Amino acid sequence: SEDKMKILVTGGAGFIGSHTVDLLIDKGYDVRIVDNLLEQVHQSKIPSYLNKKAEFIKADVSELNAWKNSLEDVDVVIHLASMAGIGQSMYEPRDYCNSNIMGTANFYETLVKNPKIRKQIKKIIVASSKTIYGEGACNCGKDGLIFPDLRPLEQLQNRDWELHCPKCGKVMQAAPIPENRPDQSISIYAITKYATEKLALMYGNTLNIPTIAFRYFSVFGPRQSLSNPYTGVCSIFISRIKNGQQPVIFEDGNQIRDFTYVDDVAWVNLLAVEKAKKTAVYNVGSGKGVSIKQVAKTIGEVLGKNVRPIITNDFRYGDTRNDLSDNSKIERDLHFKPKYSFKEGIEKLVEWSKTTEAIDKFEEAENERKILLNK
């Protein structure tokens, strides 16, 4: 009908995108998807879970001509299309910059050159990432909240995994990261996400279109590729365990991540469509830290398998020690509180994993890591 809002979701066939599309359609919106069905993620096929009620356009956002037609009559844009994967971005800097930075620049070029399209758009939501923070935030008992630098290579080579206070040298504890932590983008992926966010916020102000940049923390759940060795640790571990291998853990396994269940993320995107009024940036996390050891243990419990992870005491340079989202701003402005616990999310992910093939490609990724470290 004419009065239904039309929402364009770029990357709408992807993991976060498809869940967002489902929720928007449930709520009665008209949805159009633009997706290039990247080989690594989709084997170039439309995924079976893709919502039949959405209009689908196969196009690549890194090509300027992908945008103009897809923006016709659109009220809200949710721009999620990007290449994902921190480790992999370091081997493919051009592809990542092209897809993630050019993809976003093409969108704004189209708006700048087409006033009719621009006037129609009431709101823009873009996916940023917690990776722009680099090494999160810490509390030193003595010196308060610290935004540490990346651990030096030499420290990691000495197998000292902890973060030490730059002032007193004490081991620090993970603290929630506030949005005002200065960026410390330490991978190509993080740089491309930071560029996306900066472009969007700048144009949001320039073109006077309310724009929300969401810094998603570690998102997990059904439809996350189980065969892509660069996606999320939960998927990688499930693939390993289902293929009769033990999960491999870098460092000592006590590093902390903030896992956010994908339905909570879809809900946040909906909240932005319905409630956000001004240009702003928000963390999207669970606000709870889970150690990587605990991830392996929980997946083992849910799968009913005895999991003894291989703890390598080796490292991937550029990995952060702790991630933890400070959710107070998004709670205040958009009334977001995650609904799913980590364990509930894992139960749903494991349930879904029974219906899909998991190819364990960990070794491939491992070989690339070694090339980068000159091993």
C-alpha cells in the first residue's frame, strides 16, 4: 500500500540483514534488499531463508550504479552491506576498502546528485563495529578508567596476555567501553567501519537526515556462516566440534568478548527505525563479558560433548584482550535491553546448525595467519 514505509536493507541476505528484514516485514514494512550474494558467504546463491515478501535486487554496493534504482521511493536506509572478518581484511585490503568504504561513498554520492531521492529519505542507519575501539577499556584499581593501547608484539611473544596499567604497571580488569572512547582502529576492517561511520555522520549533518551508526559487538546466532573461518568464534567452534575436532583457542582463553544475539540486533535496527530522532552513534552489545574458554565450554554443554579446547598459548597480532559494551546510552535513548542470554543464544545457534552444513576451514585461515606473522 502507498502508506507503508519502504525500507532498503543493503546486505539484506546476510546474517544480520536477513534477521532485520524478517522483523521489519513482521511489523508491516515494505522491504527491498540489495545484496551481491558474496561467494564466500552465500556461494553466489540466494539463501533459502531469505524472506519471500521482500523485493530482492542482486547488486554490489561498491558499484555506483547499484544505488540509484534501489533507492527509488525509499523512506529509510539500513546500510549493512560490507565484507566482514577482521583477520581476513589484513590479507585483502583493497577488497575491504572497495566494498566497505566505496560502498558507503557511492550511497552518499547518489544522494548528493539526486535531490528527489534525497528528499524522500527520512532516516539512515549504518552498521559500524566495536572493532574501531581497538583495545577497549580497563579499570586499574589505582588509576581508574584507562583506554589502553594494543599490547606490544614483544609482550605477546613473552606470553604475557594481560593488559597492564600504563601508569603503575598493575594488571587491569575489563571495563565497559563508553562511546566516547577515542578510536584505535587496528585492522583494515576496523578502518573501513570507522570510515563508514564517519561518512554517515558527516552527511547526516550536512544533508540534514537523522543518521544512526551502531557499533555492533560480537553478533552471533542462526544463519551465521558455519563454513566461513573468519566470521564469529561461536560458529567456528561449532564447526570444529561437529567435525570431530577440538576448538583452538589463542592466548590463554581468558580474553573476554561481548556476545550479542542476532535477534537483539535486529530489534535494535527496528528501534532505530521507529524511535531514533537525531544523528548519533551507539554501542550495541549485551553488556556482559564471556571468556573464550567459557564459549567452548557452553557450546560443549549444549552439544552434549566433552570439549577440551586446545589452548595454544600462541596469538594473532592485533587481537584485543577484552571487549565489553557500555549500553547505558542506548538504554537511555532507545530503551534497548537485550532479551537473550549467551546460553539461550548458543542453544538457538546449535539447534539451527543441525540443519546446515558446517565445513571446518580453520586450517586455511591458520595458514594465512602464519604468512602474516612470517612464520
